[in-house]
Amino acid sequence: MNSDTAVVSQRYVRLAGCCYLLIIGLGLFSETLVRGSLIAAGDAATTASQIGASAQLWRSGIVADLCMQLLDIPIIVLFYLLFKRVNAALNLTATGFNLIQTAVLVANKLTLVVPLLLAGSGVYLTAFSAEQLDALAYVAIQLHGYGFAIGLLFFALACVIRGYLIIKSQLFPKILGLMLGLAGVCYLINTLALLLAPDFAATLFPWIMLPVLVGELSLSLWMIVKGTNVKRLAQ
């Protein structure tokens, strides 16, 4: 690998790191500032009222989520290119899991459009009472939570595999591989708990997400500031 190719490679890694950091920021915005402020746990009427009063904020959360999935693509491509010579089978498997996750999360955004439709003024909505409309909107929001968790099940496996590939390749510090693998395990535990033991999942969240935030944030910042090990990549 010549010096010019090395510079280009570092630029791609840093670009992917910026995409990764944006995904984290957009995720925090949509989950905390949007859904966290508008959804009243267990209260369908209040939730529907707050979404109706802040429809533009709710829509911005949907757009932020879709931007996250768009930014996923360059990261998936970069990781595929970086690790394809480390272990082709595992690398392709992680890429497949990541693509499935992205597709599931994109489709899952439709559930967040439902509350907006139910808050509209269409004549067809007169078939339902106000209480029924509120309940249907709240069910759609709950369904989004499950769809999100199911998508992250596939991302969890991608993180575990990529954590191993980072350690094996030495393109990044091994500690980052360990942290990414731990993030994947936390994603997996959170999803399985939500599907199998919802009450237990409620006690885990949001603490189970702390290793996720630390692991993914550390990797994204390292990619931006340090890039990858160019000498190792050349080998």
C-alpha cells in the first residue's frame, strides 16, 4: 500500500467514524428528546395528546431515525472492506446481520407514522371513539419498541463478530474489539429479556445500554481521531 492509498483509506475510516458518531447523536435525539418527552408510560390519552400537540417534533424523530439507517450503509461497506481478508466468512455474516438490522429498522418506522394518521381529521376515523384512537396509537408505539429490539438482535450478532474481527485484525486497539463485543452482548440480553421476560427487561433498561454507548462511542471517536492501523492494513 503506497502513501496515497493509505491517506485515502484513513479518510474513508474517518468518514465512517463521523457517520457512526452522527448515528449515536441522532439516536439519542430521537429516543430521549422526542419519544422520551412525548410518550407517557402507560397513559395512551396523554401520549396521543402530546404527539398531536408536537406533531412536527414527532416527525423530526422519524426523520432522524431514517437518517441513522442511511448513515449505516457507508459504515457497513467500510467494515466489510476492512475485514474481508481477516475472515471472509465471518465478515460476510456480520455484514448480512447488519443489513437485516437496517432493513428491519427502516420498515419499523411505519409504526411511528400510525399515531400521526390516527391524530388526523380523516372521515374514516369517525368509526373509532377518541379512546380507541388513543389506544391504537399507543399500541403502534409499543409495537415500534418491539420492532426496534428485534432489529437490534441482528445488530448484536454483528457487533460480537466485528469485535472478534477487530481483535484478530489489530486494525484497531484490541480493547475496542472487546468493548464492541460487550456492546453486542448487551444488545442481545436486552432484546431477549424484552421478548421473554418484559418485567425483567424493565429493570435492566437503561443501564444495560451504558456499555453499548461507551463501546460504540469509543470506536467512533477512535476512527475519527486515530483512524486505522495503516501498516497492519497493508499487511
